[in-house]
Amino acid sequence: MFRGSMVAMVTPMHEDGAVDWDALGRLVEFHVNQGSDAIVAVGTTGESATLDYDEHCQVMRRVVEFAAGRLPVIGGTGANSTWEAIKLTRCAMEGGCDAALLVTPYYNKPTQEGLYLHFKAVADAVPIPQILYNVPGRTACDILPETVERLAEIPNIVAIKEAQGTVQRPREIIERCGDRLDVYSGDDGNAREIILAGGKGVISVSANVAPALMHAMCMAALDGKREEAEAIDARLAALHKALFVESNPIPVKWAVAQLGLVGTAIRLPMTPLSEHHHETVRQAMILAGVLE
């Protein structure tokens, strides 16, 4: 349904922790102008864990308003309570989002049957297109390929963001599900390989900082231009790594601030990027050509 570089966009904040709506508008314009293929609002990188329900819904709605139909908006609506996930997903639909991104329920460690029934319940309750999101390194919950294959039979479950950490996992899902389910990388470092293997794109942290390059890399890979995709990705390799020197979104929020688009404020328990990492991230941005 979507393809290319879908930016997992940061949520800008004032020093007191309030959402910076002016900066949010600037970010959306930046991504429209720089070629991002879609915006994911209030995902992990958007600090979904520390925004309350009303803020969550308002950010999704405002991103839709700022985008004004110029690129798709995907709302992050996952929760470890099925009821809460339904409520957030309904909010995304009513706010005009084109799809919802639902992370696996974290902390409570459901069974594979529980995962199937959780995602089915959300899909049955809210008709918006839905993207599964698997990131066991954060959630302590891994949705297995056979469960994904079952969920692919549900019409409005259209894709999965796979961030299990290997290339083999998304390849297996592609083999199992074929055209019934789009597969997106959830790791910038392996996005090129996954797209060349049949994936449709990446939900990207690096695209916050280098959206034009991420778009170009994805388009080259989608067109089967392996050498071109590899050359672009080589410019981005240091950035992919540097944006995880501390937990996401700490480094990327600092990096976007260096572009003059947002401030450096971040909500506890996250803290601003440690000073000894500043030069590492700055040099990666220089190598990518986004900072002088």
C-alpha cells in the first residue's frame, strides 16, 4: 500500500515538555520538500511512550492537517492493552490518517494466539488499513512468521514493519505471504537488503536527518538498481549506526536539532544526548552530506 522511505518522525517539544506545534509544522514541510514517501506520527521515535492519549491523538491529527494530502500519514497506535489500541486506532482513523502502525503488545508477553487475537480485534473494530510492527528488542514480544501469515488473511492488515534484526526474518515473511502483505524494514541498516529481497520500503529513523538520501536509496532498491542503492547506502552507513549510540530517539532528536528544525528537548525518562556522543553523530551527518 505504501512504498519507499517512511520517516518515523520525531515529536518536537519545548523545554517544559509541551509539544512544539510550530516546529511540528516545520518538520512536515521539511519531509514534503525533501521527498519522504510517508510520515509515521507518534511511533517509537515520536516518543509515543510518554505522550498521553489526548496528545497522541492531537499530534496525529495535526500532522494530517500539516501534510494536507501531500504525502500519506501513518499513525502509531499500538498498545499493550487491546482496548487502548482500538481506541487509539479509531482516533487515527477519525483524525484522517491513511493507516495505523501497531506495535506488538509490550511487557505482558502474550502467546502467539494472544497476538493473533489482539491484532484481529483491532482490525475488526477499526476498518483503517493496519501495519503490524515487530520489534522484540524493545517489547520482549516476537510475532512469529506463521502468526503473521495468519494475520495476512485479514483484509485491512496490509503490511508489517519487521525489526527483529535479521534479513532472514523478513525474507521468510515475504515467502510465506507473497502479495497479501507488504514487508517494510524497521532497521535502517538492513533496509536496502530487505527491499532488494522483495520488501516495499523502510520505516526509518535516518530519514529524520537525511530524507532525500533515504528516498533515493529506497527508489533505487525498489527499481532493482543494486549498485546505485549500495552507493547511496554507503553514504548513510555511519548515520544508521550513530543514531543508535544511545536509545532511540535520543540521538536522532539531537541530530534534527542540529538542522535547526527543532529544539533538543526530550521527555523523561529519556535524556538529551550525552555530550561525548555529539561529535560521533555530527561526523555521521557530515559524511551523509546533511551538515557542513
